[in-house]
Amino acid sequence: MSAFIERFSTVLANSGKKQIEICKELGISKQKLSNWKTGYSEPNLDDIVMLAVFFDVSTDYLLGLEDETGAKVRP
């Protein structure tokens, strides 16, 4: 499982919101969110930034380049 899929699944679960709510708030389709969650497709740079802002995490965290504390990790 890729770091993004693992981290994205974590922030989704920790958000306390239903996926349909998140899709509406972000202005994305349910299919797009599902494709990212399953690894069928990957978000582009703009989408990664949007997700980081929405979930209040860093882009490096979503990409697996840092841990929950902000410390850099080796991929």
C-alpha cells in the first residue's frame, strides 16, 4: 500500500465526516475520492494541496515524507 493511500485513509477516518460530506465540501465526485482511496488513481499536485489544507496536514505528511510529528522520514 502506498504511503498516500495509507495517510489519506487515516485522515478520512479521523475527520469524523462521511465521505459524501467531504466530497461536497471539496467539490469533487465520490468516484474521484474512491479512486484515490483505493489507489486506482492518484491526485494531482493541486488536489494534494487542497487535501492538505482541508485536513489540516502537510503535503509531506500525505505523501509519506514526514510522520505525524513533522519529522522527515525516508520513503
